[in-house]
Amino acid sequence: KQEVTQIPAALSVPEGENLVLNCSFTDSAIYNLQWFRQDPGKGLTSLLLIQSSQREQTSGRLNASLDKSSGRSTLYIAASQPGDSATYLCAVFGSSGSRLTFGEGTQLTVNP
Amino acid sequence: NAGVMQNPRHLVRRRGQEARLRCSPMKGHSHVYWYRQLPEEGLKFMVYLQKENIIDESGMPKERFSAEFPKEGPSILRIQQVVRGDSAAYFCASSAGSGNTIYFGEGSWLTVV
């Protein structure tokens, strides 16, 4: 059974800081890994999708890496802004192809 | 291109009533997923459907819950005889196929009083 863990559970940083969010998963037989953002009372916004054959993806100030063999992914946020404050969720899509399994999320606060 | 549309956004039901949540996937998407997020908890998979077929319902409670995705119209998540523990946010997601990016709707917040 796939398990996804995100560390830290919460993070508070001053504006402008670069930061790294961590995600680990127990079963390396994955199709892909997706990072999402969730604002309070809202749905999930897809940030980045990394296929299992890829090692990283970039979108603007965001960079996600994937090391499938060690079961790890990181989300790097450059030059953080108060608008980045949200919960960031990591999810893996198993190779059986039927579902995303989510971590518990990292609650990020960027202070002005 | 409209995103995943869910309605109602907020629903209040008394214990014992039925709740019906609707989801229209993104245009061109034939794969639909339902997830539940209980207060202060993570997202839990419930069911995965393709048109007229339930592919994986291993996350669905055995009783009172059912889902469908008919040939025409939205996907429906139905909860019969609701109890307070059903109060949660129910998220629908869709994709064009296995391994493609999955897009989520804004959720339906169910409150059972």
C-alpha cells in the first residue's frame, strides 16, 4: 500500500526566502507525481506534474524534482511571496493507474 | 475551457436525509475521481470511474455511498441516510487518461446537522 509523507507539516518564512518542501513515498512503482496547492476553503490547483521517467519540472518560480529510486520529491520555491501562502500537497499516481495517493500537506506561511 | 465543475458548493442536510453531489469533468476528460477531505485530515480516495463504468471503488464506504458516471450528464456521488461523520469536503477530479494531469474541482462542502 502506497504511503506518502510530507515534511515539514508547517513552515513559516519571511518574504523573499527560497524554500524546499519535501515529499517521500514508499512504493517506487509510480506513474507520475503531482504537486498541488490548496487555499483554505478552496479546491486543489495543479502546480507541476512529473512523469516517472523525468527527473524535474519547472514552472516560473517553482521547480520540482523526482528521485524515484529513493522515493523522494522536492518542491523548490524561489523568492517566496505572501501570495504563496497555502497548503502544498504532494500526490503520487500508482503504476496500477487508478488513483492519486496524497500526503498530509505542508502548510506554508510567507510573512511580509 | 471550463474546469471541473462541482455543485452544489455547499450543502446542508439533516441526519437521515440523502445528499447528491454532481461533477462535470473538464471537456474531453473521460476519467473521473472522487476524494473526501474530512476536517483537519488529508484527501482520501473514494472512487474512480470512466463513462458508465466503476473502475476502482476500493475507497468507498461499503454502505450508503454510491457513485455513477452515466453516458450522458455529470458524475453523481450519492450518500444515503447521512450521519454527522459524513460532514466533509468532497472533491471531484478528472483527467484525459491514466497518467495524465489530474484537475480538481472547487469541492462540495457537506454539513450534516
